[in-house]
Amino acid sequence: MTTGPASRLPLDPATHLPSIQNFGELSHFLRSAMADEESLQLADGMAGLSVNIESVLAHLKTAPEPAALAAPLMDLMTILREHRALVISLTPTWRGLYEYASYLTALNNFRVLIGQWLLTANQQELADPAVKQIVNFEDFELVAWRTLGEGMLLIDMYEQVCGREAVESVSGALDESRVQRARRWWEKLRG
């Protein structure tokens, strides 16, 4: 039996594919996978998001009243704003990636959805105080995973680009004999 390339993610025993099953595993992966300073900052920001997402999900599981869910959602919105500011301040290498725009869009959409949920919860609570839950657990979890998945993809693509640049710079280094041959060839051309 052949083994595939080593993965930084835990392998699912049923499929033998890398997987992350909860936001805690995602947070651990993000902390352990990064190499440069910007990657570390982005990973820390995503880890902070995942912690706050877990908090909101815990509140959603207990089916609280909209007023009880408002505080964790507002905290998450604040963390999303701060993380978005971090993403916007990344260097041009990041901004040149297609995945950068996708991640930024996912962050913006998540933030807008949270705002809509908060407004809807407030309006429904004013109209009918008996309303228990306005944010659907599955919907929230889906949007959260999608957003963090976009971020993981961005980090992965950035690492691939940085790895490729390192390989190209090493292979592009010319030894002295090649430089001398090129100079002789150029001198022959110039006559």
C-alpha cells in the first residue's frame, strides 16, 4: 500500500483524507502551520474568529432568547471587523492572490449576515417577546465554516506562492562558470 504525502491535518480514518471536525482543531492547525509573520498574524486572527464562533454556536445550541444571543454576536462582529482590517493591511503578495478577494468577500458577507440577524432578532423580539431563536444553528455554522475555509485556502495559496518563489530563486542562481560562458557568448556576438 502506498502512502500519500504527509499532511499537516489529522486524517479521517474512514476516508484517509485530511479533515478538521471542529473549530478547536482549526485553531490548533492555524497556530502550528504558519511560517512567516503575516501568516502568523492572519492565523491568529482566524483562531480568534473560531473561538468566538464556538461561543456563538454554544449559545445557539441552548436555544437562547434573541437578547442573550445579541452579546456573543456583537463580540463576533467586532472580531470580524478587526480581522478584516488585518486582512486589508496584508502586503501586495497576498492581495495579488485570487483567494484574497474571495476571503475578503466571505468576511464581509459574514459580517453583513450577523448584522441582519441582529436587526431581525431585535425587530421580532419587539413584535413578539416569545420568539426564542432567530439565527438558525446550521445556517450560522455553514457560513462560519465557509468563511474560515476561504481563509485557510488563502493561507495555503500564499504558502505555495512563497515556496515556489524560494525554489525559483535557488534554481535561478547562476554559478560562475555559467556566467563566464554567457559573457564569452555575448562577446562573440558583439564581435
